[in-house]
Amino acid sequence: MQVGYARCCGLDVHKRLLAACVLRRGPSGEAQQEIRRFGTMTRDLLGLVDWLHSQQVTHVAMESTGVYWKPIWNILEGQFALV
């Protein structure tokens, strides 16, 4: 797999849970990934933000149906490039 950004995250958003997959470029250019799950309450989303910052993520892409993405977008907006 080719990594387009040095550190990015994909989010799969659901009503009560979101899955976050951070992709980063390893020392020799290979793709490394780490997956974590978070709840959708504010304290859980703030934990997601802290984890993304600790991973030095710059870009976040979200996949969702319905309106469940909106509170997550609001918390991440201004801290990461969002798609």
C-alpha cells in the first residue's frame, strides 16, 4: 500500500462507536497502521483528538451515513485537515 500522507487517519463513524485507523510511513517507507475504537460521547471524542495529536496526524477522512459525523467534525475542525 502506498501512503499519500506521512500521517493520516480514516474514521468509520457509527451511532455509538467509531473506528479510527492511523496510517503512517515507517522508517523505510513502508505503511504502518494502528486501529483503535472510540465511543461517540464528547469525552471519548476528546480522547480521539489526543490520540491523533500524539500520532502527529495531519489529515482525517471520515466515512459515515446519516448525521453521526457532525459532532465529530465539529470537534476535529480546525485541528486537522478534514475530508
